[in-house]
Amino acid sequence: MTANKIAPLNTADGQALYKKAQKLIPGGTQLLSKRPEMFAPGVWPPYYNKAKGAEVIDLDGNKLIDMSICGVGATVLGYADADVDRAVKTAIDAGSMATLNCYEEVDLADLLVEVHPWADMARFSRSGGEAMAIAVRIARARTDRQVIAFCGYHGWHDWYLSANLADDGTLDGHLLPGLKPRGVPQELKGMMQPFHYNDAKSLKKIATKHHEKLAAIVMEPARNAPAPGFLSAVRQIADETGAVLIFDEITAGFRLATGGIHLTLGIEPDIAVFAKALGNGYPVSAIIGRERVMSTAQDTFISSTAWTERIGPTAAIATIRKHRKEGVPDHLVRIGKRVMSGWAKAAKGAGIEIEVSGIPPLAQFAFKAPSTDNVRTLFTQLMLDRGYLAKNTFYAMYAHTDAHIDGYNAACAETFEIIASALRSNKVEGLLRGPGAHRSFQRLT
Ligand SMILES: Cc1ncc(COP(=O)(O)O)c(C=O)c1O
């Protein structure tokens, strides 16, 4: 039994506003991953009115349970978490901005260094991409070198997008196929050297070729399980070349541990970068690291007014404290595992082949069927009709309950049956109420 009555979702008000937005805002929205085209064009509700726990009320008044990317991974505790919001409201009442600094940034630095004993210092910013740009600047300043060996996605800034100057297919396996580096200075060409996750040899090749020029190795420590010995080989290459090892924990952090996923893997970087879950959705990001590396931030210029407001660090402190006190990672893993086995069971029952991957709190599946974009879109459309925001990726939140998962798994079983039957009769496209979804990020990390 599914939790909700089954009916095509009416999102007319939302669709009308999104049409207007596309004329006023290039791209319609600020984040590629939040474009309705990434889910089910013309069907997916583009806007929300209210979000609480795991529930969202869209602009048309539809009440939906979020079993998708849940604030794009930012709201690890759940929407409008009462404890984080209470702390934030207190901070607002006390004045969120002043000429003087907010003391909370010192408390947050203290807390992050306590959680990551290898680190000595922290800087703060407000988004993931800018925090990565800061980390790379520090690494380049520290080493007086310019080449970056990288793997995976790390934001929109010039240092990263310059990877596609040499060949605009460089990022295909790391981010989106065909990203154009228009507007990025040609002079950055050749600075970015891609390697593949779980392939230490490809990194070693870069290290050998660029030994004296390698400023940093930039990667997510894990999105799937690292192969035995891979991360220690990366650490060794960083040590041998003198490159700064930067772990991007923007999405992987706060899923398997309170703090970086690297805490569970036994490898220490020189810098780790956090955003998203750090503030449970309030804008805050952190660059933490060893003193010998972080102190170089003083030898270059890294400074911004918005990084000094009070809400970000206040939210981060409240999030970390609750995360640690309530053992949030255990819940995320248990919920994620239930979802992953729900997909596998639903697929088996319907006779569909899927591939399930990721760590349980950041899980995904891929349909192994022809016309996969349309199949994925049909899944989203059918789940919307049953009251769920869903795609082939699920980011677990502390607010997800077993009752949510029971209903969701039952709805998946139903929709997989419908998809199987549509595939057999070649009717997938005919069932869609809009075009197929655009391709999402393809991560190899
Ligand atoms: C691993 C990783 N790095 C960097 C970013 C960029 O962070 P933001 O969107 O906050 O700029 C993301 C966002 O998805 C990410 O997953």
C-alpha cells in the first residue's frame, strides 16, 4: 500500500512561475541540480511554500514527502530543524551583523578542530564552491606551484572549469558531459590534470610528469567504497611531491561520521572542506587544515564581508552538536540501507535490471534499460502521483522515519511494475506527461 492516493499532480502555479523565472533569471534558477528539467520537465514542482522534517508543500499546495536529493544534501537533519532554527532565531535577535566579529566563528573553529584532531585551524565562507576556491588558493600559495591533480566535481569557479580548456571533454567523466569553459581565461590551460578514483596509477603518472609543479591533489575521499590501498597511495604521492592533499567533504561529510567521511577511512588530508550539511541548509562553509598550510592564507588575500555574519557559524555549531549527540550517521545509514534494499527488491519483483550504488546515506540506482532518461523521468512522474519527490538518487535525512520508508518502498514496488509493463509494451514515452529529464551529474568518485 502506498501512503497517498494516486493522482496526477497539479503543479500549474509552479509551472507558470517557472516560465516567468526563465525570462527573468538565466537558467531559471541558481543551481543546475534544482532545475525541474533535471527531474521531470513540466511535471516536477519547481517551487516550495513550506518545508518541515521530510515534508514539502509546493506552490500549488501539494503535500509531498521528500525522498529525493533533500535540499541537495544540505539538510542532513531535516527541513526546518527545530534545534538549529532555535539557535538561528536567537542569533538573529542578538543581531546577525555588526562592525565587530561574531564570537561564534571562534567556537566553530574550536569544534571543527576538536572533531578533526589532525587539523589546527579553520577559515569560513558561505558556499561549497567558494570554499574549494579558497582551499586551492591556499595550496597554490603554500607551494608556489600551479598544477592541480583532481578527481570529481568541486564547484563552478575558474580554477575548476579551466579543466575543460585543454579539451572540453576533460570533465565529462567527472561532472557533466560537454561543459563549455566560456569566460575562463585561456591562460589557465594545462593547470588541471584529471585522474580517476580508485586508480592510483593515473595519479602517479601526473605526479611523475608534473612533480615540481604539483600544488594540490583535490578529491572527495569517498562516494563509493575506496579500493584497498588507494587512499594511502594518494597520501603517499602527496607526501612525495609536496602537494597539498585537499579532501572535498562538501557532500560526503556528515553522512558516515560527525565531520568528514575521512574520519572513517583512516587517512588524514592537509585540508578538508565542508559546506552543505555543515549548517543544515543555512549558508556556511569551512576550510580546515594543518597550521603549516592554513597559515599561508595570511600570505595571500582571502576576505569577504558576508563571511562574517553570525547565522552561518551559529547554525553550524547547532548542527554539529545535534549530529554528534543523537548519533545521526547511524540513522542515515540504516534509512539509506532500507531504501537501497527497497529498490533492489522492487526491481527484482518487477523483473527490471537496476544497478544500486553509493554509500547508504547518499544512495542511487540506474535503470539498465533502453531509453534510460525517459525511464528515469517516468519513475519520478509516477512517484509524484503517489506523493513523493523522488528520482534515482536518495539523500537520507535524520527526519526520515521508518514509516516514510515503508510507504516509499511500497510506492517504488508499484511504479517499478508499471515501468516494467511500459518497457514490455514500448509505452514509456507515451506515459510521460512532459519531455524526458536532462542528464544529471555523473560522478566517478
Ligand atoms: C563534492 C562537491 N564539491 C563542491 C560542490 C559545490 O558546492 P556548492 O554547490 O555549495 O557551491 C558540490 C555540490 O554539489 C559537491 O558535491
